[in-house]
Amino acid sequence: MIIRFLRNCEAPQQWTQVYCECCGPEQMGYQKEFFSAGQEEDPEVYDYKIDISGLTYKVDYEIIAYP
């Protein structure tokens, strides 16, 4: 699913950190991220999920493509 942000807003996004090359990235939880109006994102990307539950559909974002 691809969404477009309709206004500037913040939402929690999952982030990862790489400690060593052999282990790869480790999920570190969620932190607030800023998203600009017009920015398009896929909130379901494995390592970079965006929690849009606190945003309002058609006010903060719109869905522009389904998988």
C-alpha cells in the first residue's frame, strides 16, 4: 500500500540499527518521524513500518495504491 501525506505531520516509524555486518539490522522500536505534505511512503515496509493509527484518513493521508 502506498500513502500520500496531505499535510505535514509526525507519526511513529520503526527504525533499525546495524551493530555488525554478520548480524544485520536489528529492530529498535518506534520513534516519531516528520513527514512532509505530498510525501509518498509505504507504511508496511518490513524494517521501516509507519504507525498511521494516530492519523486521520483523508485529513492527514490518503491511500494512492494497493498492493
